[in-house]
Amino acid sequence: MADERGVPRAQVALAWLLSKRAVTAPIVGATKLHHLEDAVSAVELELSPEEIARLEEPYVPHAVAGFA
């Protein structure tokens, strides 16, 4: 999807994360300038509902472990 849009994968990942209402402040470990630039650019990258579904399709939920 990143290649299709011509953007780095990090931007797509952060754009997906920002599309989730529960996430209010993602933690971005920017150790290089381009990491920060990707994070800032992700704010303006809007994913379509179809793209979000495509990204989430492979996910398989797992039971929570370690909590009673």
C-alpha cells in the first residue's frame, strides 16, 4: 500500500494508528530526522475505509493472557 501511494511504510502505519479513535498520542521513537518527517506527514495521510480494512484483514485476535 505504501508503494502504491508512493510514501514510506512508516507513514501508512502511523496513518492507520491515527485513524483509531482510542489512540490519542502514539509514541514515536524518532532517532533520525526522516522518522520525525514521516510522523508529521502521517497526520495528513488519510486512509480510505477500504485501505484500513485491507491493513486489518490479516489480524487474528488472541485471548488476553496474564490477567484474571
